[in-house]
Amino acid sequence: MDLATGAMGSLLPKLAELLKEEYMLQTSIKKKVDSLEKEMKSMQAALCKVRDVPRDQLDIQVKLWAGEVRELSFDMEDVVDKFLVRVHDGSELAANSNKLARLIKNMVRLFTKGKARREIATAIKDINKQVQEVANRRGRNAVDNIVCGPTTVTPVDPRLRVLYTEVTELVGIVGKRDQELMKLLSEGDILSKEKLKIVSVVGFGGLGKTTLVKTVYDNIKEDFDCRAFVPVGRNADGKKVLMDILVDLGMCGSNLTLWNERQLINKLRESLQNKRYLIVIDDIWDEKLWATINLAFSKSNTFGSRLITTTRIVSVSKLCCSSSTDSVYQMEPLSDDDSKRLFYKRIFSGESGCPPEFDEVSTNILKKCGGVPLAIITIASLLASDQCIKPEDEWHVLLKSIGHGLTENPSVEEMMRILSFSYYDLPSHLKTCLLYLSMFPEDQEIKKDGLIWMWIAESFVESGNGRISLFEIGETYFNELVNKSMIQPVYDKESVIGTICACRVHDMVLDLICLLSREENFVTIVNGVGAMSSQSNVHRLSLQNVSKEEHEATPLESGRILQVRSIATFEPAIRVMPSFSSFDVLRVLDMTKCHLGPSCHLNLRELGSLFHLRYLGLASTGISKLPEEVGKLQFLQVLDLSNNYDIQELPSTISKLGRLMCLLISHYCKRFPDGLGNMSSMEVLRDINGDTLSIVKELGKMKRLRKLAIRFGNLSLELEEAFVKSLGEMANIQSVSIGCDFKFVDILGEHWVPPRSLREFTTFRDVKFSILPAWIRNNPLHLPQLSNLSIFVEEVQQADLRSLGKLPALCNLALWSLRRSKLLVISADEFHCLTSFTSFSGSPGQVVFQPGALLKIEVIVIDIGLQVTREEVVGSVGYCFDLSMGNLPSLRDVTVRFDRSGVTVGEAKQAEVALGNTLRTHPNRPTFEISIRPSIPEDAPDGDVHIEEE
């Protein structure tokens, strides 16, 4: 599947498939299919040429012709798919052949019109000589448009984490953050300082309003009794914004969803009474929305509370700041020096500056970017693609292409134009994958794995050479979009800290891809404002913030949605979701977090009619039973039932899903049908309950399994042995996660030998090891790909740290323990790849980082025993209350919890100050959080010593 060529890429192999003898087509029909295949290859080649020309340079007739050919390809693929599904379903071939003959006849008639349209292209001057050549040449060879699959998964560019931090630093530097915005927040006389002060930050998209405000928010939030940071976005609902503020303030409760706006406003006013609060409402677009939200905030007796808003619209900012004590902050672009710093950091990955040969052209390019951080990042990524710098002549080509006038008259249109250059630089498959993100609403956190599976279901991901799975190829696509700054990575802060678990799309990028999706009839969005498509058939449907009343005013025409291939539904739009029987060729159906309980109008049994379905997302929908009809979905690849805790069993028909590659369920589901091992295509299985011996044995039959997450409630010796045996039969396993509902020590024993392909090992809850497992301790080099490790060892010794430090690919380590050696030293010859280190212990000691150690470490989350620090470290290796963190050159984020048992209050405070000073003076200026446990009472004298109770 390709944006430019429609369904051509997937259609052509299917036409070739029809020519096989097994389908018993008549000779005359085979000839027509063969002729059709050749003509479609001809048109595919022509479309590929058109694809390489920016849309604003194409003649309108060529656009219309290309669009008609793409629509035709969808029609044809639907016909072929319906035929193939019926064949695989066991229907009579002869009857299907006759029907196919009639359909092919109709397609040939339609194609004649398409060829006539192609003749138009030959008469168009100055479009593309190669397109003319293709249109005029009848007997040329087919154009091969298949994207070669990578041999390995493309890693995320390590400069990206630095990049986003640099944006934070540059838009919040002294002079903006401290001297301007901070001044606006604090200025006023004594009386006005006790009142609510509102500051509204205004500027067009991409200037870094959110980043600046978030930086200020993080710096001052501890000075307030309560705080909230709430993103809003376009078409926001006032009720939802009020609920989000209450939730951020800690006012959780299911009854919030039942309240109306008046009740929520009253509750918010009550919650904020007699408190000094800091609230940020980010990205307000609607004056009416602000009028509603503003009712929740009292202007007097607020003890110096602060409310910060951001918006792109000047009239909204003025409305926010109606009082004389309020202030509008006009966001300005970056200075020339800061623009250069950001630009050079992304391209040249260092502080050395720009090589002389690029100096002039880079200065001119930056003038075109106008100090807009997003434009700078995007263009820089374009010039430093694939982790190498493009030659100088390509810089000049880009400079000439950008156009003129941005610095004199900056506008959203010019920014879209700048962003479009990076879009058109993407390879075709990445353009398609990027446009698919227009299915998701503004400010949505899009889960990485789910997105990749949707791409696969839509055939956006090209198969590789057989040595790498479709998902891994899709992961490469995702990482390439991150590297090119088209999407913003979201890092895991709970499970495997430091890994990318999701992404967001910047507002400006979302505007761009929505515009392109509308023009190409790629995605239709129904959001209460209006559909994005014209009268053409709908291919992908995103139901967003639309009420039933709004939908009834402009309902979707049943004829236009027959060809829908993807549907993503978001609350409250589930109420306008058409019945499942309305869709003939649906491949992706995602209803995650939509309520599908008894009151929902949808009949889940109708899911069985969606014969083409590949992806079914029912996570967090509140369902208690999966209908047996799901077993009819013979092409289903992904079934997501996670976070549905009322599902106790799966239907017996589930074992018929031989093509299922990913099954996500809750461990509360305790009953599985026989034949689970028949699902031979399974690659991802999570979070399965492992309390049944037959199920554990069946796991060993899943030879393609890459990721397994399993929970045990009652693990007997027989069950454990069966699990170890099954695990040993999984030659392709890459990720293993194990949890127990009771304390269990040394699961897997000393006998399991993990495959060299293992990349991630995680234990949850009460799964503990008395000592570091032998499969790590004895031969860490046997695990060349193990990059993520989260493990609980009862006692961690210095020797354990040395063994872990020899794991050649370890990037993220979470090490939990009951006890640690009093002093753990990490030396320079260990952990060469580690970027994230988490370590908590029931009896914490001291950790010291020697010079040269952990050169790549960015995130540290640890606890430290101050008594051990005083007794063991001071005097032996020097005064180390600062943990020697000044030795860590890549540090970005630090969380430290000091245990003050056995030391005085004064010593605890001294440790906090020492570490704080070290981190404040660190060259990277990392974000940090330091806490002391137990907390120090306000009136505690410095000489008090906390004694831990036995």
C-alpha cells in the first residue's frame, strides 16, 4: 500500500496470484487478468513519477488523473480480495470465476477511461519528462516499486534525546524564561500579588510556547500548594478540560464523568479555595471555551495563585488577560545565535560549530526558518538524514526551494511549506505511514506497537528477506520518522525506563499531514466541524469529537463507507459509529477506550462479518465477553483485549485464528480453549495467565513467538518445569516478562539457557532471585543483544555489578534488591552502552560513579543510604554526598531518594545541598528531583537522628 500509487503495490501480487492454476480460471479470463496486470504496472510506474513532484507543481488535470487511477486500484483490489476470501472460505470456485469474469469486464471498461486520462498527461508541458515518457511508451518493462527491507532494525538516532533537551534550553534561556516570563508572573504590588494573576503566552505554532511554559512550570511548581498542567487543543470540550484539571489536582473519581459543566466548575472552585495554585492550560483555540473555564477561577483571595495559558490566537490571549494585573507574553522566535546552536547541534552533533564550507548556506537557510524551533529541527534533520550529512550542493538546492519572505512576513502557510520539504524528502513508504497518523486527534499519545501493527494490517510495511519480521521492519519505519523529527518520541517512565513506548505529532506537523490527507482522500475525519474528504469514497475514517446530534445533521452516506479500510474511533464519537455490517473490506478497527458495555448500540457479534479484518483493537472498552463469531476472522493478525478485566475466558473459536500474530489480554482471563499451540503465526502474547499446565505446554509450539508476558497465580514445581521447557523451545524469543501473585524465588532455576536473540528480560511483582541468575553471571557475552533488563535480586554484590557491566548491549537496567553491598562502585570499563539506570533497595547503600564510567548514561533513578555514605565512603574515596555525578557527561534526568536513617537532620540536609549544587553546575543542566525519606519535620533540629524501627 502506497499513498501515491493507491492499492497498486498490494493489488499486483494478487493479480499474479489469480493466474495460478489452483484458482481454475477460464483461459479467456486469465488473459484479461494478465493484460490487466501489465496495464496496472504501467500506471503504477507513471504514478511513481508523479509522486516525486510536489503537489503544488502538478497540473490540476494530472492530479485528477492520478486520483482516478488510485480510486480504480482500490475498486479492483476490493473485487479481488472478495474473490480470494470466498475461495479461502471454501466456496465454489466455478461460481466465483463467473462472477469475477463479469467484474473484470467492468474493470476493463473503467480502465479504458483511465487510459484516456493518461493521454492527458502526455499533453501537459513542464510537469515531468519522465511521466511523458512513461505515458507515451506502451511496451516498456514494469517498474519495480518494492522498497527493499532492512537487514536490521534502524536504531533511534542517539542525538534526538539531546535535541529535544536543547529545544527546552534554547526557548527557555535566561532573558526569556527568567527575565521576561518569570518577571511577568511575579510583578505587581503587595495587594495584587495576593490575587490571581493570569499570563497568556501567544504565538504561532512551532515557536515553542508549550516547551517554554513547561520549563517555567517545572521550575516554580514546588512553590505552590497544588498544580496542574492540562493540554487542550482544537475542538476541545469544556467539560473534559475541567475534568482534566481536577484529575491533575488529584481529584480522581469515576463520578466526575457524570457531572455537568456547572457541577465541575463548582467542584473546581471548592478544591482551589484557600490554596495557592499553579495551573497551565495549554493551547486554547476557542474564546467560548475560555469563557467556560474562566468561571472556575476566583480573582481574589487566591494567595498569589498563577494561571498560565498558551494560544495561537491573539484575541484569545487578550480575553484571558482581561484584568489590569494580567499580562500577555508575545512569544518571539529564537535569536540568530540560538538558532545556529540548535541547527548545528542537530546536524554536526557537537559544540564545534559549522564547517566553513557550510557557513554561508546554513546562515541563509536559518534566515528562511525565521527562528522557529520546529522549522529549524525539521530542516536540520533533512540535511542530516540517515545519520550522515548531505553534500553541500543539496544544501543549495534546498535553499532555492524554500522560497522567500519568511523573515519579513512569517505565517502558518510558510511554515507548512517549510515542513512540506521534509515530508517530500521522505521515501514513499514513510510518507504513507506518516499520513496515517492523521487518524489520531490532536495531543494524542500514540502507542508505538499498536501503530506499527496498524501499518502492517494496512499493508504499508513491505516484507523483507525473511530474516526479520514485519513488525521489526515497521519498527524501523517508526524510528526513521523519529530520526527525521516528523514525530516526537515518548519515553517509558514506568516499565522499561528510557525506551520509546509512544509518540506524539507536533501541531504543525499534524496540520500538514491532515491537509495532505484531505487532498489525497487518504483519511476522512469526522469531528463535528466537517469531514475532510470530498464526495469520493471514504478509505480511512477517524471518528473524533462529534456528538450524535452533529452526526445526524450531516450523516455519513452508507454508499461512501463501503470501501473503508481503517476506522479509529475516540470517545464520545463511538455513539455515531455505524454498524459493523456497513463495511465490506475493513482491515483495521480500533475502538480503544470506547465504552462498549451493554448500553452501546453496537452488536459485537457482527464482528464476524468483517472477513478482511487484520487489526481489532478492543482495549479498555469494558467488555466482559468476546463473541464466538471472532473465530470467523481468518485474516486477523492483531487482537487487543488488554485492560478488560471482566473477560474471564476466551471463546473456543479463538484457536482457529491461524494468522494471528499478536494477542494482548489481561491475566485475569484464566480459561483458554484447547489448541492454543495451533496459532503458529503468533509473535506477541501478553499478558497470559500461566496457571494451567496444558496452556504452558502449548506455548512451546509457538515457534515464531518473539515477545511473551506471563503471570502466574499458583506456580507448582511441575508447572515451572513445563514453563522452562516451553521457553527453551522458543528459538526466536526476544522479550520475556514474568510476574507472580505470590512470592517466588529463583524462577527458571539455573538450567534455562536463553537464546542469543534475547533483548529484554523483565520480572514483576514478587518474582525474585536469591542471587544473580547463572545465565547472566557465568557468561554475559552469551547475550549479545540483551538491551533491557529489569530484575529483583535479594542481595546485590559488587561482583554482580561487574557481571551486568559486561553485557555488551545493555542500555536500560532496573535493579531491585532487598539488600545492597554498603558500597557499589561503577568503574570505567563497565556498562559501555547504558543510558538508563534504576536501582532501589530495602536496605540502600552507596553508589559511586568513577571518572570515565557510564559515558552514555542519561537517566538515573536510585536510592542512597546516608549512614553508609558517612561510614564507608567519606575518608576512603573522598567526600561523596554528591555521588560523583559530575563524572557523567551525558546526564539529563536524575531522581535520588536519600535514606536518612542513622544520620542527623543536618547531615541529610548537607547531602541534599551537595547533590543539588553538583547537578545545578553540571554542563548539561539535567532535570532532577531529590527527596529525603522519611521526610524531615519543619521543627526538627539539625542534631536529630532518625532510628529505623525493627
